[in-house]
Amino acid sequence: MSEQPTAAVLIIGNEILSGRTQDVNLAHIARELGEIGVRLAEARVVPDIEAEIVDALNALRRRYTYVFTTGGIGPTHDDITSACVAKAFGLPFGRHPEAERRLLAYFPPEKVNAARMRMAETPEGAELIDNPVSIAPGFRVENVYVLAGVPAIMRAMFDGIKARLKGGPRLKSKSLTLFTPEGEVAEALGKIQQDHAGIDIGSYPFTRDGRYGTTIVFRGTDEAQLDSGYAQLTAWALERGVETKAEP
């Protein structure tokens, strides 16, 4: 998995941290990246504070193949993501001619105002990301992709860039539910993980109809290791008479 392209998501917005808005973009991006073999390795949530955004961007863009930001590119005073990207890269910031053209063509003259035209401002040299929902574009600077926070718009933007991302072998997963408490299987999972260092093994306990159980998820690109780890866990459960259920 060390050869996989990696990614981080930077979620920007006071409304996320306050609990007023529930983020749904992270799960969508993670699923989409997994389909093309890009491993989502980190996610952060930061407030609408310039220093916090700039510091996070600089840390993440140097560590991962791709960084996707969501939120903070609208027309209001707290939409500061675009300017923060410019500052992180040390680039001039101003009106993007093509973004300006799109906005002027979309809005009737009486609806054009300074607030809306802020959405045409990008770091110098930014590559626009199309917005087929409400026209105001996102943009890319090097490995940083700046996307809207509104889920429908973010998904449309991501659909437009997905084919341009360079992925690796597709991440695959296998899941097995054991009707036994997590503590009972923990030692066995540690041994299985030690024997299968090339995959990730996650353990997710639950209570269902008064019964304790644990769903084990094997995830990686090496199908042979996935099958081997799964078989080893199945054998452990069979030896101990633990009821199992294969998950899709």
C-alpha cells in the first residue's frame, strides 16, 4: 500500500465545527478515491481562520499526492479559502478572467454584485474546476483541489476531476461479522495483522438485538493477502464455535 497515491481532505468551516452543519463530503470523496486506487490517509476540519487554513494546507500538500478542500469559496465575508490557498503557495490573488466571464454570462446584470464576483477570485495561474450546478468554479493549484462545501456542488465538481486523477491498484475489501465481543477476538486480530502487513484490518463492535458482535474489515490492494487474512479469521471463529456472517 506504500506505492498507492495518497490524499487528504481539508474540511473548512465554522459551521462544521459548531455542529450546525453535518459534513457528508468526506465519505463521498473517500469512496470515490477508493474506486480509482487513491488511499485517503488523513482528514482535518479547520475553522474559518486564515492562519489555521494556511498551516493545514502547507502541511498536507507536502505530505500527500492530493489535497481536496471543501467549503469557504462562496460570496460571503467568511469565504476565505481561495485567498488562503494563494497565501499558502505564495501566489498573487485576484480576478480570474475565465471565472469572471462565466459568472457575468450566468447572472443577469441586475444580479451582478461585488459579493458574487468574489467567487471569480483565485490564486494566479489556477486551473478552474467546472461547476455544472451553480457556475461558480472551484480550482486547482498544483496538487490542491479547491471544491465547494455544498454537497451537490462538491459531488459535481469531483465528478469532473475524477478522471484526471492518477490512481493505483484499486483498493478492495472483505468483511466478516463475528457474533462475539471485540475483546474476544482482539488477540487473534493482532496476530492476523502481523502476518498480513500489506493490508489494513479494522474492527468495528456493535450491539444488535441484545447480542454483542464485531465486524472485521480487511482492506488493501493485495487480493491474496485479503483472502488469506479472511480465511485465517474464519478458521479462528470455526475452532471456537463463534457464529459468523459474511458481509457484502
